[in-house]
Amino acid sequence: MNLKKAEKLKELKSVDENPKKFKSDQEEVEFWDSHSFASIADEMPVSNLIPRKRKRMRPVSIRLPEDTIKDAMEISMSENIDYTALLRQIVIEGITVVKKKRETVNHIQNGEK
């Protein structure tokens, strides 16, 4: 953005003036091309500015059938993510499901609701 364009930006007067949802990406682009939040930056919630810490990850090696890897690669391409990230998601979701099933079984066995 050039300096002349920056000078013409409409300054937001409050955080409430910032629309939470846009109908499309194009609408959001057009809004931010004509507005600036510089005047209200100090009012923005601090929690949104602090990056979340990622959980520490440890590499593991697992053997999978060639066709499973191929399927994961095809799915990941349509989801626009790396296939290893997709496999990681699937493993995490699967473990979560198994843990919930075990909790349910334990509650039933212990007579809990």
C-alpha cells in the first residue's frame, strides 16, 4: 500500500466498528483496503495478540500400507494440507474416540451415570 492510499484510510473509532463477519473474502479485502485500525489498536484484546504455544511434538515412525499412504496423500491434497498433518489429525481423533469409549465403559461398570 502506498503512502497516499494510507492517508485516505478511514480510521475506526471503536472496536465495535470492526465487523466480526464478512459475507466473503472479497468484502473483507475491500473493507480493510479502505479502513485502518491503527487508532484503536490499544483497545484490541491483548489475548488475541499473544501467539498460542504449540504442544511439544515428538517424531515417531509407523509403518503403513502403501495404499493407505496414497489415500492419505489424495485426501490431503483435496483438504489442502500436508498428508502427515492429516495422518496426525486422524490418529489424534482416533485416540480421542477410544478414550471416550473407555470412559463410558468404566462409568457403566462402576454404576456411574
